[in-house]
Amino acid sequence: STAGNIKNLIMDKQNIINKIQKLIALRNGAQAIGSEGEANAAAAAIQRLLTEYNMKLSEIEGMPEAEEESCIGRSDNYNTADNYRSGWKRHLLYAICEYYYCRAYMITGTPRCAVYGTEVNRMAVEYAFNFLEAVFIRLSAIRFKEEHGTCRINTRHRDIWLSSYLLGCASGVREKLTSEKTEQVTGLMVSHGAMIDRYIAQTQNAKTGQWSSSSSRGLNGRVFDLGHRDGRKQNIAKAIK
């Protein structure tokens, strides 16, 4: 019956709320004892469920929707310098930020990035970025060894190979995350983007600059495609189910 279906929907929603509330408690507990990785993983799981079930953190925590904007803040702990000066870490960070309704800017005169967004979203970005950065650095060494074995390779060739592969990984992640977008996600991005704009205008924190694309000169297209395929295979939610 219609009444029965409505009752089931209410029960299902309450189950999701209960699950998110447990994750919030886990995040808060991990923060209290200084377990940053566990706290960030819990935040990523929270954001995944909020997006999947079209819910807002304000309704989970019982606060007025208007107060959500007060959760916007800034994190400066992203060192995006890389050994190959290819910008692959920046590209990876920007793709993840877009997925989690955040925004990243280069901090002027430094190789670091500032990330703007709600606390739970910034924590999710940090978890995903650290997770994927480690995965791709490990995979780059494996793929390079698979192709070259123990042969001696000159430094320039090695750097071009690795930068091509890592940029491909970042590109693959962006393509995968973009393909997962829905109309709802786009709406949330616009809403959060507006909140971030207002936060930046009001706080006027340390100067930040827009990022610029890295040059593709000298890249190995075949190796870039290899990295792209590996990037698309990654599942940043697998460790936070």
C-alpha cells in the first residue's frame, strides 16, 4: 500500500541518518585522539552517503540549513610540489576538490595549495588526496619496472616517463569522477561554490592564485594513456565503506 511504502521510505531514511550519525561520532572521536587519517576517512564516508541519498549535513545534525555556510573554512596543508614539476599533484587535487564540492587555489609564491569548503568536505578531500597520491606513486614505480626491468635509463627519459604516467593517472581520476556526476551533484557544486565565494570575500585570507595548466611538451602519449587507465580504475570509496 501507499502508506506502507511511505513508512518504509521513512525507515530507510532513518537508517541512513543513523549510519551517518555513527560516522560523525567516529570522526569526532578520531579527531579527539589525534587520529587524523581515521577522521578523514570517516568524513569521506559521510560525504559519500550524503551525496548518494541527496541529504545535507544540516538535517543530520539538526541545525538550520542557513547555518551550513558557517561550516565553510580553509585548509592549507597541501604540498603539491612534485619531483617532475609536471603539476600532477595539483591536477589530482583539483579533480578531487570538484568531486567533494571544494575549491583549491595555489598559494602565491609557494608550491602549496589552499582548499576551501565545509569541514567534512575538506576532510574528505584530504583523505582521498593522500590515498590516491600514495597509490599512484607506488604504481608508477611498479609500471616503470615492468617496462624497463633492470635496464639503466637516463634521468631525463625516466622523468618524462614518470611525469607522463602520473599526469595520466590524475586525468583518469578526473574523467572517472566527472562521469559519476548527476544533476543533484551539479546543483550542490553550485550551492557550495557560492558559499565558498562569500567566505573568501569576507575573510580575505592570504593571497591565492588561480592554477594554470601544466605544459604537455615532451610528454609520452602512450605512457600517459597507461596512467589514465590506471587512474580510472581507482575507487576512493573502497577503503571507507
